[in-house]
Amino acid sequence: MGHGGFPLASRIGHREHYYTVAAISLLHGHLDVPYSSLTFECFMRGHKCYGYFGITPTLLRLPVVALLGSHAKGLRWESLYFNLGFLVLAAGGWWISRQLVALWAPGLSRRANWVVGITASAPALGASPLLWLVARPLVYEEAILWGAAFASVAMGAAIALRSRPRAATIVVLVAADILATNARPTSGASALFATVVVGAWLFLRSRRAWGVLVLAGALVALVTPSVVDVAKFGHTSPPYAHQLLLGGNPKRIATFEHFAGLNPALLPTKVVSDLQPNALRLYSSSPYVGLAQDHPLRLWPARRGETVWEPTTSVEDALPLCFLLLVIALVMIARRARTWRRARGPDPALEAAAVLLVGALGALALFMMFPGETFRYFADWLPVFFVTDAVALAALARWLAGQRGRGRARAVIGLCVVLFAAQMFVEGSLAIQDALTSGFAKSAHCSGPLNPYGPVGTVFCPDSVFKGS
């Protein structure tokens, strides 16, 4: 990759200006947008076009739109927001990792803490579905990116507030919660549980005003997405019967006609899908890997026709290092919880990890109830990995520090490096394929202006896949 480069947000999709157009509309006092900015994705109400995407990316564009007006629709500005989203997510992931490493490996030096913290966030940042999001940035991808980004900031603020209550941290926590849920509710909800727990803790610790403020912020973050939907559609969830994409088809509409668009019956199917092995297609030549899970293994109580499935894969196949660290972290948390039950004393490390992990897993379960499935939704796993990567690597750092010989240390580090390289290879290949083919919809262009990835784009060129199909 060093020879070719991986330019963030190099490709811009055909609906790239939706959020900018929505910001222009918002400045003029309405929430509808021109049909041309969404086309078949429009939800029609009163002969007006509305988008069901979160409002946070629109709000973030207001300052630029207020200054530049329609000139803010330049590709340079659209790419800038994706880059900013990536930076916010990186900052939030590092904030979570550094604090958890300090709690789970308190004996490490300050420098070692920083190194392990950065290392813990790296697999979820540089070798994750984030590459997929920024390689072909469309409306969906930006909503997911900002939801995960602000959720990670809120999770970091929740830990910081628990250890050192400060008014500025409360402001960051509440603002990040509201922006996260209004970008993408399922991923934005990752920090809400931690926010409620911290708010209750402050209230019970004689900081009642601060506790009430945090709890009120969590409530606002919870209800504002529905408030925005009511303002757009007159209902707390999008009216799929009026979406042009579904074309009034009763069977297709029924797939999404559930409370808040979520169907709990899909949870077993989605869990097995995300954890099912052998879900990656391997090739002997470029592009070497591909998504192999074209259809779900439907489990009761899900019924036929209740999912909208696009090609995807599983966590252990696409994210082998993150999956290994997830297993290690769960074992370490379970062991520490068993020790805590016997001692019954305060354990800040266990409390922080457990609260964040429960919230992240709860939000992930909500996402799995959504009828749609596609690989970009794997970004909803990022809040989970920010916690488990940090806990597992902190535990490994402590264990390695106690080893006398270097053999075991080299073996463990070598295994992590190999898995990280495999994860980077898979994620990079899948992201570049998606960018070059506009979502696997047409033949790739692996040379010329449509390939901004240089030699890397050629290495992962999916032309051979399409020619053979």
C-alpha cells in the first residue's frame, strides 16, 4: 500500500451532495430537498422529497453553506467532511483505548501506555470497514462514519467523566451523544447506556445537578431522531410505503414495516451471519478475496422475505485480529468479574469496560434487527472493538511484561502482526474493489482516472472476477 497510496474519500458517488443540499434547505426553513439530490431514495410526502438519513451531517455543513451557499457543493468540501469524520473517529478510538489501557495495565509507563493505546485502536481504524466507507463515500457511508465517530467520542468522555468529573467533559459527552444518534441511531446508541450509568453515578455521588444534566442529555439524544422524523414524515419512523425505491410493492414494504424499522425476529439470523466461518471467497489472482455470503442462513423466528441482503462476510474472516482480541477480552472480563464477585470491592477497570461493552453490544443488537444487511454495516462493530482491543492488548502487555524469556513474547507479537497484515489485506482489497466497481454494480476500471489508488488499485483490480462471471 505504501507504493500506491490509499487516498481518503477519493471517489465521490452520485448522491454526494445530498447533505449539502439538505443544509441549504434547512437554512431556508424546510427539510425537503430537490428530487435530483436523492432520486429513487426519496420518501414522498405532499409531493415533496425527503431523505431518511440522519441530520448530523447536514448540521455539520451549516457553517460552510452559510458562507458559500451553493458553492459548498464542490467535491473538495464533500471529501473534507469524510476526512474530518475519520479524524474524529480516530481521536475517539484513541481516547477510549488510552484510558482503558491505563485502567487494565496500571503498571505500564506513560510512554508504554500511549504506545499500547495507539496499537489497540489501530486495528479498528487502519484495517477495518472504515476503509470501505471512505473508499466510495456515499450518503449511507457518511451517516455510518459520523455515527461511529461521535459514539466513540462519547464513550471516551463517559470513562473520563467517571474518573474525573468536569463540566467541559459533560458538554463533550452530551453533544457527542446527540450528534451520534442523529447521524445513525443504531451505532450512535453505543454510548447511551454508559451515559445513563455515569449520570446516575454522578447523581448518587452528591453531584445531582451534573447527574441530571447528563441524564437529560441522554434523553435528548434518544428522542431527537424521532422528533426529526416526525418533522419530516409526520411519524416516528420513515413511511416506507412512500419510498420511490420500493415502488409501492407490498411485499418489499412489509419487510421494513416494523416499529422503528427494527424486526427482533432477525436477531438470531444476523448473529449467525456475522459469526459464520468460511464467508470469504478466495481467488488465486487479483483481487484475491471477495465477499462470499450472498444469502443468509435463515433461522427461526425469521421468515422468508424479511431481509434485504447484499454480499457480506463474517467478523472472523474480515477482521481476524479484532476477532481474536474480542475473544481474549471477553475471557479477561469474565475472569475479572469472577474475582470481583469474591472480593466485592470497587474495580474501576472492570466497571469501565463492562459498561462500555454492554452499551456497544446493545447498540449492535439493535442494528442486527434492521432488515438490511451489507458489508458497510460492519462499521457498527467498531465501538465494540475499541473496547475489546484495548482490554485484550492491555492484558497481553501485562502478561508479556511478566515473561522472563523472549520466545513467548515474540510468538504472540508475531501472531498479532500476521493477523493485522491479513486484516489489512482483506479490508484494503474489499474497499478498493467496491470503490472501483461502484458497489459491484458494473465492470471495474483499473487503469486511468477512475483508479486513484495507483499500483494498489491494479493489484486488487476485480476485472478478472467480472470477466469470469
